[in-house]
Amino acid sequence: MRKSIKKAMSLALASVMALSLAACSGNSSSGGSSGDSSSGGDGQVELKFSWWGGDSRHEATEKAIEAFMAKYPNITVTAEYGAWSGWEEKQALNIMGGNAADVMQINWNWIESYSGNGKNFANLEEYSDVLDLTQFPSDSLELCKADGKLMAVPVALTGRLFYWNKTTFDEVGVAIPTDEASLLAAGEAFKAFDEDYYPLALGEYDRMIFLVYYLESVYGKPWVQDGQIQYTAEEIAAGMEFINKLEDSHVIPTLAVLNGDMADSIDKNAKWIDGKYAGILEWDSSASKFEQAVKESTNKPGQEFVIGEFVKFGDYDGGFTKISMGLSVAASSAHPKEAAMLINFLLNDPEGVEICSTERGIPCSAAAVAVLDEKGLGNELVKEANAKVLGFSKFPLDTKFEHNDLKANPDGVYYKVFGKLSSDDIDAAKAAEDLMKGVNECLGN
């Protein structure tokens, strides 16, 4: 995977100068603060803003862009957005080729993977006159630095938790799982009800996150610390055996079944939409699109989507939290100050905050939280989920966990290992060995 990405980047570097996506023109102008309604300067400025997400995020962000352009008439913002599938690979080429959008929504790990140790993204501390950094926790800002430079502003903190389709569980006549025994009992009940029904659906990357959650719950150790895996091959193999057990007990569909559904993601899977898959382990910031999918089902409208308890597998509170995403400015941007103004509008300005609400999770910005609280805005499910996961999951996430060499579909280590495990091409011990080898290579061990 690493070689293929490097090859693709080399090819891109040879041609991207003629295909610039930055779309910048005009003179760089002086900006205004979030409380300044000035136009930001006399020259016309063009910016491009790129992000991924679901339909509700797209709609809210486009409205916020319109409001920003109304406030700063000399600035034109062009939107580039889409679903997650293939997004990182595309943006990696743009970043490395110097053709990234002026403002980018990035994953936290992109700072390490693509910032070029502080060279590919602008140092946002240089634009603190138009971007109020005092609204963000200092420890979160530190996590967004490379070579001492602020590569991004943290948008939100997030973690994964269990969500369930209560309508389906009631229909099957079994309790929503809270521990290993009730999870296995749900698998048995769902199979007896209809073999196409499963209490939980986990894709390849979901299985990696579930594995870590399970191991941390049982053994009480972080997955990686100080660049070293904290688990033995035997402990990881035990986690792999448990995932096999979930498949054998009809708790989760095999990956062959899941991939045979021909859906880009679980929220777009017809079996999720119609309640046949009745549970997920998902980010709190993504809850709304899963809820919307089941509530708006054509075949089974109005299903009830609920937050579950953290399923207990041991004596510890498993799971990790992380910076969900950040907003960065490309070092290649011709108008970095205006780009920083757009970030400030989205994350700190009351007008931008009100429009975007919780579409990117519960904000890190204190100013944004104050606006949402004052006006009673935001998805209540996302608010509840965020408070729940931040109060429960305390393990750290290592910076390489989401590296493209590990999580890319289909060539990443996680996809290869869990795909082979699910198809019985390898056993649990071999899966543990292959996973450790791939992760250690990524960690540089």
C-alpha cells in the first residue's frame, strides 16, 4: 500500500501543476475578526473548501459558506465535498502535489501523515489576529502541532460507542446487549427470528476498533504506548478468537455477507435502513446519519434509534477518545489569512456555529459551546453520546492507528487481516501475527 501511494503521488507531482484545485486569484487582503463585519479587504479573493461527510453535514456547511460570503462579499468560496470512500487517497495526492484546497477538513492523523513535519499546512498561530485560538483547549491545540507549528484547529473530540435499533430488538423480543452474555443471547435470538437479521454489524475497520475495545476492557492496557504495541501475540489472538465467536454465534455477519450487500457504508446499507442489522459501534459525531437512515426508511419508517450501554467484556472501561477532525489551511494557499477567517467563522462566530451546529460533533470551541447552549441547538443524540463516551473511554489513541497503510480499503493491514480471518484463510493466531507485523512496520519498529 505504501509503495502504491508513493507511486501515485510521484505521478501526480508530475502533472498537478496544470490541474490546480486551489482556484485562488486576486490580491491577498487583510482580514477581520469574528466580531468584525468588514469585508476583509478590497481585493477579490477565491477560496476552495474541501470536506467529507453525510448529506446533513454537506447541507449545513454549504449554508454556512453562503453566510460567510454574505459577511465578506469580496471572498468567494467554492465547495468540494463527498463521502469518505476514497477521500483520503485523493486529498493526499492534492496535499503532496501542492494543490490542496485552501481550507481542508482533515483527520487528526493527517497531521503526522501529510503535513511534511510542518511544511504542507500553514501555521495557524500566524493568523491568530483573525482566528481566535483562545477558545480551544491548549492540550488539544498541542495535539495538532508538528515541528512546533499549529497545523490544524481541533473541531471536536470523539469516541465510539454502541447504538441500537430498539424497534428491531423489540420485534425480535430480546434485550439490548449490555455484556458478553446478553450479546451472545441476542445473536441466538436474531438467528431464530430470521437468519438475515443480526444484532450488530462490523466492517473491517470497525472490527479493529472493536478488537481494541475488547482487549482494553479485558486487560486494561492501551493498544499502543510510546510507539510500542502493549499486547502479546497470545492476547491479541484471544481477541481474534472472540471476533470469530461473534460470527459463529450469529452476532455479526461475515464480511462476505456484509460486502455482498453492495453498500459503501453501513448507514447506506439496505439491511441497516430496514432494521435487519440492528447495532453498530460508531463515532458519536456520526450518529445522526445512522439515525436518519432508519427513521426515514421507506419500508419501515419511524424506527427507534438509541444509545446503548458500553458492553462489558472485563473489569476495565475499554475504548479511546481522539480529536475527531481538524480544519487546516494549505501551505500552498494564496490567501491563508482569508482561509483562517473562514475557519474562525465556522468554529467561533455565532452565525457560523448556529448553522453548523453539531454536524461535526460537539465543538471544542468554548465560544461555540456557549452559542449552542444559549440557543438550545444541536442534535440531542450527539450531545448525549459525546458526554457518554468522553466520560467512559479514557485510553489514548496513538497517532499511527488511523494511518492509511493500516486502515485504507482494501489494501490496508486491517482490511487484509480481518478479511482473511473472516473467510477462514487464516486462524486467530496467524491473524494476530499478521496484525502485529503490519502495525509494527507502520510504527517503524
